[in-house]
Amino acid sequence: MKEYKCKKCGLTYDRKYKACPYCKKPRPKTGLVIFLIILILGAIGAFYYTNNGNPLNSKVKYLDGLKLEITNIEDVKGSLLNYNYIDCNIDITNTTTTDKTLTCSIKAYVDDYETSVDWFFSNTSLYTESLVAGKKISKSISIDVDNPDWKKIELFYSLDDENYQKLYTITHNDITEETH
């Protein structure tokens, strides 16, 4: 027999009763309280994960008042010069109320080998621009891909050109093909 000790009169009774048979005080509903606590913690965790957290391979990253979002990934192949690269569009939004000077560096690894990355028309992996409060810019990067049978391309970003964090891992499922 499982027993419960009444908080009011101090006597013990069988748990099959919903209230103390001696003083008639209802037994607390601990199962409901525990369920509500788990539900609330789950909701808080889900909110954090989708709004502020950075899931392992999300196309959106939030950092230092900026939102970086990968909006399009294309596999560009050319027969004339026998080139192959991945063109990746990134929207960068200033989510703050003040203007920011953005300095962003990108590194890419094709199947764990570092490769060159260029911001479109700049021939460098480092990009600097002023960004007005609440506004966004759309930029394109080109990633050299020598092996057409690549498995993954990992993108890393840095706002200080020293400390890199993973931005996204590109797979063949992410791209649209375009031949030039």
C-alpha cells in the first residue's frame, strides 16, 4: 500500500483516496504541476532555439546585432574555362537601432580542405561596409570547387578576421544547378 502523509493533520492514508479521510483536505495534484513545469520549460527552450539560438545547421545566424541569412546556393559550372564554383547569396540585416560598420570574413572548406572564397566582384574573403540601423544588404560569395564529387562545403564566418564560427554546411540537397 502506497501511503501519503496529510500536510494538515499529519496522519497517513492510502494514496487511492483523493482527500484525507480524517480531515477531508484534498491531496495536492503534483502530476499536473510537474507537467506544467515541463511544458513551460519546453516552450521557453523552443522559443530560444528558434529565435535566438543557432541550430547546428541553420541558414540563419544572429550575432552582435546582425542577422546573417543564406538565401540561395547555386552550383555554377562552365565549359569554356572548365571552372566550377558555388555561388552563395547572403542577406545581412542590422537588427539594432544604430548604424554599424560591418567587417565580415568568410572561410570555406570543401571536404575538409580549405578553398578560396571571394565576395562577388571584390576578389577577397574580407568584406567591409556600413549598414544603416534596421536595414539589410544582400551579398554574394563564390567558393572555388575543384572536385565535382564533393560531399560537403563548410562555411565559417568571423566579424574580427580572427575568431571563426561555423555558418552553414552546404550539401548537394541545398543547391540549384546552373551551367554557363
